Amino acid sequence: MRRTRLSLYYLGTYLPIAGLALLFVPSFATKLLLSNRTYDEEFMRLAGALLLAVGILVIQIIRYRVEVLYSTTLAIRLGLIVVLLWLYALSSDPFFLVIFLDRRDRSPVEQPTGSQA
């Protein structure tokens, strides 16, 4: 469970930052994420608000050590990866690949007990 909790720190950082960017500067945020299309700002702002809300929930999960939800967050991330790949296949917009690459678990690998780094 420790590795899952560490991966939540990444989400707790990434989601609010991406959410705020999409909420307040959606055109800049989509260009930063290599989008080759123009999207309606209203939907990008809605997506930003949702990312911000989920980010706040992840922060609270970390803060209160709600371990029962750790495995749920892994299942949700897997589902989001499938959707992002599907959206890329439909649109060929690199935006969805960039988001996919940013969603993977980047938690450090734990060292076995007794091993020296």
C-alpha cells in the first residue's frame, strides 16, 4: 500500500495544477499539452473544474490515509488510460497521448528490506 500512497502524491500534485490551468487558461493549457486542435473553452473549463475537484479528493485521501480507497484509485486510473487511448484513436490528437503519459504511475520502486542502495 505504501507505493500506491506514493503514487497518489503525484496525482494530488498533477490534477489540481492541470485543473487550474484548464479552468483559467484553457487555450494555453491545451497548447502546452501539444494539442493540434481547438476545443470549446467551456468544455475545457468544465474539465478543469472536474480535475481540480478530483485532485482535492485525492489530497484528502492522502491526508486522512483512507487506505480502503487506494485500490479504487488504481482501478479508476486504468479506466482513464483506456479512455484516453480510445480518444487518441478517434482524434489523432497528441493531447490525449500527453495526458496518457502523465497519468502512468511514477512511484519509486521500493527497495527490499536489507538491501543497500
